[in-house]
Amino acid sequence: MGKARATLTDTGTVILDGPPGSGRTSAARVLLREYHRDSGVFHELLPDEEDELSLHDPALVETGDQLLLDLSAADDHQWSAARADLPALRKAVHERHAHLVIVMPHGGILDPDLQHYRVEVRRPPGLHVLRRHLRMHGVPYEQYIQPDVAVTEFLREERPMREIADFADLVRRARETARPDEGFAQWCATAKKARDDRRREVTALVAKLREAPQRALLIAVSMLHGAHADVIHRAAQLLLRALDSPPEEIPLLQRNDLAQQLGEISADTGPDGHVRFTELDYDSAIRAHFWDHMPDLRHHLGTWAASVVDLNDPHMVPAVRDGLVARVAGQYLRTGRGDGLASLAERWSSEAVSRARLEAAVHALTCGLNDPAHDREFRERIYQWCAHRRLRGEFAQVLVQICADVLAASHPDQALLRLYYLARRERDTTRALQALCDLASSSRRLRRRLLDRLARSDLSPPDLGIFLRACDPVPLTDPSGASRALVEEQGVQGSLTTCWHAVLAELPRATWQPHAERWLHWATDDTGHRGELLLDLLVSAAERCEERRGEIFAELYASARDAERTAQGGPARSVETTELLLHKISVAQGLCPAAPPPTSAGGTRP
């Protein structure tokens, strides 16, 4: 790790190699997070996905960016294609003072000129990793430093880092539920037992519990493990209702109380009133059993979960709701049914919508995006929803939140594109537009890409509305952290001119005038050449309007005169900007030479 850190510091690039399970991808993310700066963003490169830029595209990198290229699972063809693009990518990273970490496929071929950047990540001793996790979980040193039979047996095999982390978490949970007289050895033995295959044990328990209320309670505890007994009880009743089970005919006072019912399913209530199974991790075995062996129950569980998150109960806190959603999502993902989870989130957002259901839908999609086996599928599905599908109910707002808060954290370019499509389609709200502009403002590269996307669009009224919100002259003329401002880049100038031309030609003056005034005010405040560039772009855009050129020039000049009255610091300096704009218009019409007009001390022409 130290060598990788030094290589990244010295060259801006490091290529990590190592066997699966060695922690190489986690190491890559840690390295990049150490270089987080205000001027750049974290970005995971996905060269094989359709809406991603190619690795040799200079627009892929901006000043200070932290780039991750995870090719640990790439085949020979994908690795060969990526290697061909690495020189161009490295050049862009070096020029923009960015940082790039590549995770190469273990045993893959590396070109001689790239060997200098290769660092092998070796698997650390399993016992050291386990003890580090236990320390982070708050286990006292004098406890975890003791030799233990269960730990020795568990670490006899070379296990992936994630399995060691999972075992440490089981020890933590065993410690939290242990009796006061139990110590580290008992915690580890309990954790080891929780890893055993419990299918036969659970099958025998379910076979013994024949009554619908018993099984409903068993499912409720497994899905809401650790929730308050009131929530568990109400959830079990909701499940019976969702399955159209007949009500109990036994008088209320003659029925078994909740404590007796929980005892029948090997669960109990703790001093805090929260319900857990007596055996560690028993809940996951119960969930898997019902999901695998009662497939007709799956659809009902989704409907039931939506009714549970809507419970008006003081114990139905966000952590309980998120835990329920994560457990339902976990079963879909465990069995390769990402499409079912996606449909469930869509249904929660469009039928009997509530705030709790919308938050549950966001969390369900987050689970899909965070699952390594399904993340690409969910990114593609979200793209299809944003760009092409008819969105019912409040599902569009769920997609806005998932793009802005989740996808943007690791794949900002994909989030930008999906928010763009949502902003084009939204009516009676501007949430997608606001999220799009907020994301674009986080990075020069993202603002550049948005302007390029708009310039290449059909420039429909929704596109022009997005442009007017995204063309703030302040960030366009700010060179902070770079050698030049965006407005000085030829490609950005082309995008701005194209979009302003469409705005001036297609929209009424009342719509675009406030935005033009913003440009004129900033041209007045920015006394350097960048302020004058703004005027040049406006005039160039108007000059393209062949049919109404004279009329649009007149409207632009009239807007400049109106802007004088609202300029900060009074109209004196704005008058000079108006005169300069008029001169540029005259030059464009061939009415005067290109030399700038002389100005008096007051800022007006003599």
C-alpha cells in the first residue's frame, strides 16, 4: 500500500495487480479518496458502457479528478482494448494534475512502458485483518488478542477480505447479544455457528409451524429483525391480511400472548422491547427458506413491505424501514432477480404513493446499484426509465434523487445524462432541472459536457430552458484551478454560440432577456478579455439568425439598454458595455471597422 501511495503521488497513476480477494479494489478506492480536492470529482470509468466517453477522449478528465478504472474482471479482449487507450488517458491525467488508479486483471499482460506503474497488492495476514476489524467494532484489545479455536479454524483457509469482514461483523453481533458472563471465545463460537448451513434446521422448524399466524410472525421477525415488538406484531397482522388469511376465531383473551408466540419460533423480546431470534443470523436463513421454497409468496412480500413502511408507529424509524427494504432487496438480488426489484421500486412509487414509500423505493434502487453483480443492470435500467419510459406517479422524483444522491457519487457522467433526460420531460416541477444544474456546477468537466450535449440536441424548447439555467456566466469565466476559463475553450464557445442562436431565434425576448442581462452585467463586472468574450458570443449567435438578423440585433441592443438600469454600481459602466456591444453589432453588419470604439473617462463614447 505504501508503494502504491508513493507511485500515485510521484506519477499521478498507479496500476494495482493482485489475486482476487486481496483487497485490491478497496485499496484503489482508499488511495483515490486520499486525493479528494475541491477542484475535482471521483469518477469510476466504465469504458464498455454505451453512454460513457472512450478512454482516449480528453473530455474524460478535468483538473483534480480522481479516476478509478476497475478492470479486475476484464477478459483478454477488454484488457487489450483498454491498454491501447492508456497512453492517451495517462497524458490527460498528467496535464490536468488528476489521479488515476487502474486495477488490472490478475495475470494480465502489461506493456513494458507501463511496468513502472505496476504495484502488486498482496493479501495481508488474515488474522491481522480480522483483529483490525474487531478493533474498529470496539472489541477490547485484551479480548481479540487471545488465541481462539474458532478463529484459527476459520482462518485456516485463505479467505477473501470481504469474508473476513463478514466474520468480524458476526463476532460484533454475537458480542452485542451475549450474556454478561460470556467472553471472546463464546462470541467467536457463536459467529462460527452462524456461518453453518442451516437449511435442514430451518426446514424442520417451518414444517413444525403449520398455522398461518405462526408463519406470518416467523417471516415478520426475519424481515424486521431487531425491530420493536409493536412493529413486529402489526407487521405480522398486515402479512396475514395481504395473504387473505381468515381472522382467528379464538377470543382475544384466550389466545397465546406475543411472548408465547415468539417462543414458538425461537425468538424473544429483549429488555428494550426489540425482537430477535435466539440464534445469531437465524433471520437470514429464515428469509432464504421462504423465498426459495414458497415462490408464490414473493409478490405478496413486496406489497406487504410497502404497507409496513407506511405504519404510523413511533417505533417505525428510518433505520427499521431501510432494514426491511434492504432485506427484501437482498432476496431479489441473491437469486438474480434484479428486474423484480426494479419493478417493485417502480410500483412503490406509483401506487398509493406516500413519502415513506418513495424513500423505500430510493433505498431499493440504491441496493441494486450497490450490488456488484447487478450494478450495471440497474444503471442501464435507470437510463431506460429516464430517457424512454413513461413514468407514473412520483417515480420521476425517485429517479431524480437516485441520480443526484447515489449515482452521481461514483458515476457523475451517467447521472448527468440521466438527469438531463428527466429535466427535458418534467412538467409542473423543476426538481430534475435543479439537480442537473447542481451536478453540473460541481465540475468544469460536467458543465462542459452538459453544454456539449445541449448543442448536439435537437434544441427543443425544453433543451433551451435547460441551457438558460446552465449558462451562468460566473463559472464560465472563472479560471480557478485551471490554465483558462471554460469560455476561452473553443469547444465551449461553439456550444454556447449554437445554443444562444437557437434561443434568440426560437424563444420570445421576454424569456431570454433576463439571462442575456446576466451576461451583460457580468461582462461589465469582468473588465478583462473574458467579459468581452461574452459579448462576442452573443453577437455571433445573433449573426447566425439569417432571416431575423436585424430584428434580433435590435432586441439584443435594447436588452443591453434595459440592463443599464439594473446594473450594480449604477449605469455608468454599463453604458460602456452597451456601446461596445453596439460596435460589435455594427462590425457584424459591415457598418464600421473592427477597431474598438474610443471611450471617455465616464465610460461613454465622446
